Amino acid sequence: MTQEAESPQQGDWLVEQRYRAVLEVLDGSPITEVAQRYGVSRQSVYTWKAKYAAGGFEGLREASRRPRTPSASSARSLPTAS
């Protein structure tokens, strides 16, 4: 069974959740309490806070994990020009 891609609505919900968590921290709530409320690690909340500081609301969206360059194994399988 393959994992289906996240729908835009699910992604928006996730960004909204992250945004609310960041706002709680910025309003003075301890990171540990916010992390417990949202069921995530403290590191996740710190990461969201940093992403929000760098890119605002849009910075909280998931970035593509696709490699920017071909991997070594795929480069070896490419035909060479003769």
C-alpha cells in the first residue's frame, strides 16, 4: 500500500496548527507546555518558531524533500554519450 499525498486542506490545517503553537509561545506560554498541548516535541516547536521568524506564515509550510541533484546511484545508471 502506498502513502497518499497530503491534500491541500490537510496541509492548511497543519500550517494553522503550527501557527497557533508559535503564537502561544510568542505570547509567553512555555515551549514545554505548548509542545505537550500539541503532542509534539519541544524541538518541533523551536523549529516552527524559527521558520515563522524567517518566513512568516508561509514559512511554516512543509518544504519539498525532493533532492535537488541526482543521487550517485541514479547518475551511474544514466547512459553516457559515445
